[in-house]
Amino acid sequence: MGMNITQKIIKNHLVSGEMVPGKEIAIRIDQTLTQDATGTMAYLQFEAIGIPRVRTECSVAYIDHNTLQTGFENADDHRYIQSCCAKYGLYYSRPGNGICHQVHLERFSAPGKTLLGSDSHTPTGGGIGMMAIGAGGLDVAVAMGGGAFHLNMPEVIRVNLHGKLRAGVAAKDIILKLLEILSVKGGVGKVIEYGGDLSSLSVPERATITNMGAELGATTSIFPADEVTRKFLEAQKRGDVFVPLAADDDAEYARVIDLDLSTLEPLAACPHSPDNIKAIKDLAGKKIDQVCIGSCTNSSYLDLMKVAKILKGKTVAEHVSLVIAPGSKQVLDMLAKNGALSDIISAGARILECACGPCIGMGQAPNSNGVSLRTFNRNFEGRSGTADGQVYLVSPETAAVSALTGVFTDPMANVPDLTVDMPEEFDINDNMIVKPYPESEEHEVIYCPNIKPFPLNKELPEVLTAKAVLKVGDNITTDHIMPAGAKILPYRSNIPYLSQFCFGVCDKTFPERALEWGGGFVIGGQNYGQGSSREHAALVPLYLGVKAVVAKSFARIHAANLINSGILPLTFENEADYDRIDQGDELEIPAIRKNVEDGTPMVLINKTKNLQIPLTTVFTDRQKKMILAGGLLNATKNA
Ligand code: MIC
Ligand code: SF4
């Protein structure tokens, strides 16, 4: 039987396990990336593992999240990460060089390779035919050291694209449509593979789609590597890494979705979830306060050239603030050289540096109750930095047209000709990427005051007794668990400080209660831990004493991060039992250690209500070791 792209790449990288959907497999990782907000922890963990030099084909550390530098903290982190790169043999992409996923796509991506990144939008690389997966920092640290990455063999959903997008409709609208069809949990345990007639979609457009596959909860998303891919790589002067990649005609899929692009229309993801989709025409006329264009989803040369064409010779509406953050130095440089930057500036746009910026709440928080149109990928409550901010996720075309009118405006009726040819040659200047130093050179790691040690768990006890310290609903994101933003993000390497803000969006009293009660169980609904890969959403609860999370279901990366930290992700056998636990109830799992060791069914006793609640969790042998030892690092030490 023929194979799909996912199976082909996994087969080429398989270290152990059977390629049967749902079963745990281990794959070899060719490339890794980290960014600064997850990177400090990842390098501290890499150092704790004790391997003298990275063992991948290529590992890159990017500085793109924490670039505001309102105090010494960010610069301390940059210094630490740069010194780790020097000592351990990594590429270092300096602040200003751009957003990790955009730069990686331009300068390092390669079809057929595996990439593991400590950022949930690492699947951006799927736009060029990489198997690019997001993970917690510790998993990336292990991969940097040459260790395999473990995941459950995904099912593959095939999305066939037919026809062409109409003028004013963008790649962003394709992924928003899929979010409407599949929802934020529709991709859990799955790879979304694209096929059909793809000749009209450039690599940056494909990357917009694979980038936001993260919002489907998918393990990753991937496009074939075809002539469009080859031309993109040649224009980046990296044609040598091209290999063609396609699914076999008789490959099988768990599900096939057909999308006729010519019927799509401009869409928006409305507050506060990427799958809360409405047509722009149904929002038309609604007043807006802010427009932000950029992020790893929509900040390519192609995107910003379209924006420049829309803004040329016009003025941003007087009550609107328009900010634009180009995705990379390459993009910004090219816009500057061809004059498009001038069109953007003279229309009144505010130019931000090439970084994540407002996407992660690093500046540009909207006004109170402000309506903000963003070309980004996440609109979780409070993420913008304004608690009651109303964030809508849209295409660059919708964003730019609406910035001019000051109200939601359908770009189909209002755009000039937006044809932008992909450049024959991109502007190549890698002077902001410091290459790995030769192994023969000696370099010291610089530990700055902002770098604090990370917490380590203890062995799993025989009996687990604790209170339900917090009860939350469905689709809790890691932004709820460990918020980011300008006031908090600089402390990613300082877990005690971060802990004051844990679950702040849901319940500001949580950290104090957790410390007072000695931690406890967190009770969650469906898709617990969706969103970012930040392992701080596990490390901070660990610091506050959280022992286990009992939920209806979990998002992939967060469940792995919990196990890596020795916190048990436990699932209700009957979802209705969620209603039989209240915050403050005394809970106990009487034979927890034995249950984990033997794989025998676990029962949670609600001592307050005198109830027995069956749990279904089954751990693999590898996971058992981690849970019994109190996390991956302890398990590695014991081995
Ligand atoms: C995000 O978009 O939420 C982030 C910030 O890039 C995170 C990583 C982090 O929290 O540092 C992600 O997507 O993994
Ligand atoms: Fe940065 Fe936003 Fe992309 Fe996360 S989603 S990597 S914060 S641009």
C-alpha cells in the first residue's frame, strides 16, 4: 500500500515503535529551534543533561519574543543564550533578525527533514515539506543532545485544495475555514496533510496554513515539496536542500476534506477563540480601534507587499492605530529597498521591530474594550495585554483595508490588484546569524542574575492525597495557566517570580491557595493545555505543588510537558464525573504508585463526597519511568 508524506518522513526517521496510529513511536530529529522565552529553560535543561555539544544537523537559537528590554532581564537572557550557543555549537539568530519560524523557513528549512522546536508554531516549516513539530523545552533539549523525540503515531487527515482563491481572499482564510470545520481540538493526535491543486499557493502562503494548524491542536501540518517549493528555495539560494516529496496515489488517510478555494470568502476568528469564525461581510461596518499586522503567521514579504499596495497613497483612519512588525530582517530590508516600506510609513503605519511583539502581549495592548484586528494566530482572552480587549484574527488584506476605513471591511469589494510576484531572488544577508564556533574553541556560559534554577519534582509517593485546588472549564490554554505579556514574559527564567501569576486569568487567588494547601489536584475539562508549548505551564504549577491534573482530555504538548515534570495528566473514564468534584474537595488515589507501575486501573476517591471516580490513563513504559521518578531529568539521572 502507498504511503502519505507523514508516513514517508516518519519511516525515514523511525528509531523505535510501530507506525500504528495512537502507538508511541520515537523519531530522530535533524534540526531544532528554540526561541528566547522558552530557550532559557531549554538550555538550562540541556546543561543539566550534561552533553558537551549539540548532536543535530543544525540547531538554532532565536531571540524574538523578549525584545522589549524594559529592564535588564531580557538582555540577561539573551546573553545567557548566546553564550550557550558559543559553548554548545548552535547558530544564534540575534535580536532584530526576525521571528524564529519566518527566519527558519527562509534560511534553514529543508523538505523531508524533521525539526523539533520549543514553540508551538514550529509546524510553519510544514509549508516547505518538513515534519516540523512543537514541543516543550526539555524535549528539545533531549533532541539537541541527539536523543529521539517520542510522540504517538498520528492519524493523517488529507485536505485537498481545489480551484483558486478569489481576489481579496487569502491563505489565512483557508486555515480559518478549517478551524471552523475542525475546531481547536479537531487536530489533536493528527497530522494535516495538504494535496490537490497547490500550484497557486506560494511557500509563504502554505506556511501561513501550516503555522495555524497549531490552533487545530494538530501534531503538525505538511505540504508536499514541489516545483513551487524548489523555486522558493532557489530564490533563497538554498536550492541544494530541495528534494521532491509527495504522497503516493494510493496512500490512505483517516479522513479526507475537500475545499474549493474559489468559494471561500474573507473570514475572522472572533473573541476569544481561533475557531469562533464569522464572515467579514457579517461584521462589516463594526468600528475598530487597532490593527496589528505581523507574527509568524502573516509577516512574509508577500504579505507585507500586499499590505503596502493597499496602503499606498492612503491614510490610516484617524481613530485607528496600525502597527506592522515584519517577520524578518530579510523582509524588512526588501521592503526598504523596493520602496514599499515608504508606502507603508507614509500611510501612517507604526513600524515595529522584526519580532513577535503584540502577538505575545509585548507592547501594543489595545485600549479598554478595544477592538483589535490582528493577522496573528491566537486571540485568547487577555493575551493582548488588555483584559477586556476584543481580538479578531484576520488576513493581512482584511487588516489593511479595514485600517483605512476604520471599520471591518470586506477586502473582496475594496482591494486594488494585489498580484505580487514571488522574487526570483530574495535579499540574502545572514550577518545577524552567528555561526556555531569550532569545537576546538573554549567558551564559558554566562549566568546572569535573571537566570534562576528550575524546580525538580520528587518521586511519586505510594498514595496521592490532596485537595482539588482549582476547577476550570473546557479549552483551558497555556496562556490561562501561565500568562505571558510585557510584565511577565521577561521572567521566564525565574519560576518563583512567575508563580504569582499562575492561572491569573481564571482565578487570581490560585497561587496563594496552592501554597497554603500544599498544592493539590487541578480539575479540567476538554482539551486542557491547548495553545503554546511553554513548559512553564507545567513547571510553575510544579513549583506551587500541583501533583496531578484530572481532565476530560489533554492537548498533546502540554500533556508531554506535565509528564516531563512528573505531574500526572489523568483522564476521567466518564466525562460526567467532572461534575462530581468541587474545588476544595479532599481527593485521594490510594494505590497511585502501584497503579502506574502495573498499569492497573486508577480510582480517584472523592473523600468529601464519598465517591469513587474511575480514571483511564495508561502510560507507556517510558512515561512510567518519568512519572515514578518525578520527571524526565530525575529519570535520566536514575538510568
Ligand atoms: C505563543 O505564541 O504562545 C508563544 C509565546 O510563541 C509560545 C511559546 C512561549 O510561550 O514561549 C508557543 O506558541 O509555544
Ligand atoms: Fe511569536 Fe506569536 Fe508566533 Fe508565538 S505565535 S512565535 S508569540 S509571533
